[in-house]
Amino acid sequence: MTKHLSLVVGSFLVAQFAVADPVVYEGTQGPGRGKNIVFIASDHEYKSEEMLPALARILAKHHGFHCSVLFGVDSETGEIKPGNSNIPGTELLKNADLMVIFTRFQNLPPEQMDPIVDYLKRGGPVVGFRTATHGFKIPADSPYAKYDYNYKGADYAGGFGRQILGETWVGHYGPNHKSSTRLDLVVEKTEHPVLRGVKNVWAELGGYNAYPMEGSEVLAMAQPLLGMTPDSAVDESKKPMAGAWVRTYRSESGKDGRVFASTYGGSGDLVNDGFRRMALNGCFWALGMESAITPDLETAIVGPYRPTWMGTTKRNGHVKPEALAGWDTPILPE
């Protein structure tokens, strides 16, 4: 009986571990060798589960980083479940050099939220995309309530989005699924390391309102367009809005953490070389590796990439994280 129980418990633990396993892309050569990046993907709309593993592959394959990608998963099936508040593996942040986050309205269990809180307390650098500004939606009676995007307390107004990334959820700026956005570099900031080699930045996503908090350095202004192609006419009724910026936050440990944030970054945006290069540069800069940023930094997408935020391609709704392992598996499988 005891032996049978042990086998059952052991099988249960193996199953749980399989669900919790991250996708790891191991770089071998490049300036990022020895650096660990943890990517956290769980949003409801913009396909972070496509964008972040594709970005991780580029950083690992071309630049040598050790990249671990965590997903919102179904706790019963182990399949990727976009937006689900169950992201196994956040304990990897204990040894992370950078956290890249693309979440929306998460309310994680303590064992998954605590490593994120600890990472921020030590002042770890952060890169955040699109809905990360409202990455957490947490009840007022929770011990993590201050990280909620709508937190009103003066001690942490605007929660994680505002206090770490520099802005929380403010609202859409024009029709989201009917307009795309051109990101124009701020002329006075073109010498910033994050903008080295960056040009012709276009995002498939529609605009967000954003007013980064004082101390933020806006690098690109978002100009809404009237259509869904880069050559669409400018929406003259919409003035440019902050679309990408850098800043630092002061942690509880007293250390300043670097931040690169953009209100763009849906899976289709990564196809644009200008946006992809800015995102890569932002990761390097947040890590304090701006000396490694060159105008010709390798940005080529690694392996088959099938972004499905817009267009006729539809994602497979039954994909487990391990299906994305390696350099040549499609993101995401048909």
C-alpha cells in the first residue's frame, strides 16, 4: 500500500513538474553569455505567447543569452492558456539578470507572485511590452494589492505599471483593430543607445494613451494611422503619443533598476525590423550592456514565426510550452 502510494505521489509530482517546465533557449556565444533572462508571457489579446519566445530565441541564438520563457498555462492540461493567472517557474527570477514581462490582469498565487516581488525589491532591470502597463489586477484585500494597475494608494499609485514601467492603463487612443501605428524617433534622442540602428518603426497595434511619469525619457512617439499597413495615411485627428521610453525605478533595497517600456509589442509588431531592433536594444540597455549595442546588431528571427494577432493565420489552441523548444520549431505550431 505504501509503495503504491509513493508511486502515485511520485507520478503526480512528475506531472506537476512537467506543467511547470519553462522553455529554455541556451545561447553559447555572444556578449550575453552568462546572463540569464526570464520572459513572462500571459496576456489575453496581443499574443505574448508568440512574441516573447521569438524575442528570446533571437537573444539566445544570436547573442548568447540564457533565456527562459514562462507562459500562462492550464493547470490541468499543461497547455498554453493566454491570460491565465497561472505562470509556473517564476522562481527562476531569483537568478535572473533581466525580467521581460508581457502580462495582462494577472492575479497570481503567492508562490508565483513572491519571486516577482522579490525581484523588484532587489532592483532587477525590467523590460515591459503593451499590456504590462496593466499587467496585474489584484483584489484590494490581497497582500499584493499595491501591484494592481488601478491601485490608488499614494505609496504606490498606479501599481506595477506606473511605479515600475512608468505608466499604467490609461485607455486606447483610436480604434485598435482598425488602425496601426508609426513610431517616430524623438529627434533629440536619436543618439540614445536604444535607438542605435533603429529606423522605420511600425506597429500592427493601435494606439494607447500614455503619459510616462516624471523622470522617464521618451524615445519614440506613436502616431496613429488610418489603416493597417505601414504606408497608411496619418490620422490627423490624433497627435503623437509616447510609445517607447526608458527610466529607472528605486527599489526597496535602495538600488536603481533600469526599465525599457513600450505600449507596443504584439506578436505582429516583431516582424518589423525597426521595432524588433528597438526591443533588442532595450534589453541590452536595461542590462547595462549598451556598449554591446551596434547599428548592425543581428536581429534576424530564428526559426518559423507565424504571428497571429491579425491576418488569416490562426493559432493552435492546444499547444504545450515544450512544443516551442529548440531553434526550428514553429511559433506557434499549426
